[in-house]
Amino acid sequence: MKIEQIYTGCLAQGAYYIECNGEVAIIDPLREVQPYLDRADRDNARIRFIFETHFHADFVSGHLTLSEKTDAPIIYGPEANPSFKAVIAKDGQKFMLGKATIVVLHTPGHTLESTTYLLRDENGHDCAIFTGDTLFLGDVGRPDLAQKKDGISETDLAGMLYDSLRNKIMPLADELTVYPAHGAGSACGKNMMKQTVDTLGNQKKVNYALRTDMSKEEFIKEVTAGLDPPPAYFPLNVKLNKEGYASFDKVMAQGNRALDVDTFLALAESKNALVLDVRTREQFKEKHIPSSIFIGLDGSFAPWVGALVQDVETPILLIVEDGKQEEAITRLSRVGFDRVLGYLEGGIAAWEKKGREVDQIEMIDAEDIESLMKLGTISLFDVRKPGEYEADHLSLARPAPLSRINEVIADMSSSGSNFIHCQSGYRSVIAASILKSRGIHNVVDVTGGFNSLKETGIPRTQKACSSSLKN
């Protein structure tokens, strides 16, 4: 029997390939399914089942396309009600995979249909659980992301999650391997560990949500506290996963089109398309098309597109390095952005050759910021997440989380410069591009971000650490 975790760092997402005696099960596949087909071919095996742990909010699953290409059934746990043909399994139902067995454990809480899959080997021994968003390493799934029905609240779901963990997962053997759907960086939890695989026994020791002395009331309070607002695109992804979507092949064929400058401009105007620049931050700062938005492929690309663009129906035109067109379209499709109309052939060089105007991002070093602050108060904005800001920030910096950057435009100085920084420089360039597209052109990016600023003598405010903090 083989178990392979197929981890996608940009989404902090784990899909799973399980093979036994020539039969394969895929759990929570990504949108592009060819890698799973190729993997099965290498094993001379047949994809027999496609298991979904729940209706995902943070990415579009490849379940429909994979089922179409393999005739393998799509399997959900109880309470799922997709618009397409699927097997809605019962709690405790078993599926034979070669000589192995996959057992359905209904574990509602993150969502009503959330399900954990228990894998038993040919000898009937429990060996692994695939927990979806029910149990992460160091954390559990948020109870506020599900589509609510019949008056069920996030508090109700948190209570269900408490029961699921204690009745279905915690009684299992400590030596079981835990394979979650997400790791650190995912918005589906609050404080996940960097590791992507662990034993259940260790999770019982380090995961706050699995404490045996925790009451249901304490659990609900801890799980629902400190949740950032979910990205606006999450419900749209749930809808796509539940109701269906265009084939990935069609999306790629539509988006992977080279457009000359005139055609590019005509589409931008007629379709009211977003011009999305996915090159490196250095390239964008040096030279870019006016009013274009930067979200680079070299960072957490797809989640930030979803958080900032929000509407998956937005038409998109790409500025992309040659050879990375397919990567950009693929990563956009993973979060439901299927309306890529094409990319600018020849990039910025072709744009300039046509005599078109370019723009740039003004920059400043951390040492120069320190010098300016000694001369007087400056307008400085910190675009990191609220938790990052609360933990440690420059005393004179104002919080301006990137996900809510439009809300601080009114606070921007109209006369002097508005200096912005994040942790290392990726998010601040995104913020600068958005501000400039909104007509705020007196923005200056602090090179190196907070990593550089904290090495200076600029006064900082740090949150006191507590020895009672739990893992």
C-alpha cells in the first residue's frame, strides 16, 4: 500500500494518493488532475474512488474533472447535497481499495458534511486518518466558513466539532498518522503547525483543541476567538465545488492566448478587465502598466487574488514572464478565477515599443525612513495582518491590513509621501499597486519591509509574551 501526500505550498493544501493492489483513491484533488492520472499510470493502477472531505471554500477541487476522465465515483460523507451525481456515504460505511479499507467517519463541525476517512491495511489495522479541515496539526477547522442552514450558527458548529473530535477521532490509536487538508498559511485555521504530517498521539499532546480537560464551552470560546474575516471568495468557491464548474482544459485554452498590445487594450476596455501583473515585485516596481494590479507568482499568489479581487467572474488580462503563462492560469483556476482572457505578448517591452506609458513604484530604504522620522512625524502604514501588527510594530506606524487596504485610503496624506511596509516587501508592493490604481500616487514602498526596519533604531511596540500560551 502506498500513501502519497501531494502538497501545494501556495494554497497550503494537501491532496492524497492512496494505492493498493492496483487500485487508487484520491482525496481532495486539486483543479488540474493530470498529475493524478500520470501517477496512476506509472503505478499501472486504476483510479477507483474520489473522496471529498467537504465542500472546500479556499480552492476549487478537481473532483468533477477527475471523475469525468476516470469514471470513478465522487464520495462525500453524510449531509452533503451536491448538484451532480455523487455517492453520499453513511457514517461508518466502508469502501474496499484493493486489500485495504477506507472507513467513513462523519465529523461535522467545520461544515455539516465534514468527513474524516480512516484507512485500514489488509490486516484490518488502522493506520492513517485523512481529516480534511476537521483536524489540522496544531489546530482545527474554523466553524464560521460553512454555508449556514436552518439557523445553525458558528457556535453550534463549534459544538459539533467538539463532539466529532472527542467521539470519532480522539478514541483512535495514538500511532495513527494524521494527514490534514491544510498546513500553516491556510485561512481555514488560525494557528497551524509548519509540519504537514504527524501522529495522532503527538497531536493529543500539543493540539489545544484535543485537551482532555477542556469543556465544550471552553472549546467553543477558544475555537471562535480571534478569527479574521474570511476572504470574500470563499463562498464562491463553495458554490463551484457544490454545483460544478468549467473543465480545466477549457479554462486553459481560453486563457493561454497571446494578445498584441492593441487587442490587449481593446479587451481591457470592452470587457472592463483587470490587468493583473504576476511578475516579480522587483520587475513591477521598476516598470509596469499604469493602473495594473500586482500579485506576484513568487508569493502566496492564489489566496491573495481571492482575497483582493474577490469576484471570481472578474475578467483578467495577464502581464506575465514568458514561459509562466500556464502556471498563472492554473493557479488562478485553483481558486475559481476562470475568466482569464489572455496575456500581453512581449510583455512590458512590447507595451513600450508601442509608445505606451509605464509607471513605477517609488522606494526607500529602512535607514532613510529612520532619518526622516528623526526630522519629524511621517505617514507610515503597516499592511501586515492584525496579529503581526499587534505582536510587534513600529510605534508610529498605523495598521492598514492588506485585505482591507481600501478602507485606509481616506487616512492617506494628500500632500506628503505615504510610506508603506509589510514583513519583507511582497504585500507592500501589492498594496502600492492597489493604491495607485485608486489614484493615490504618493506612495513609497519601504524596501525589505519590517525585516529591515526592525534592524534600525526606530522605536517599536511589542506585545508581552505569556508563558501560559498553549501550542
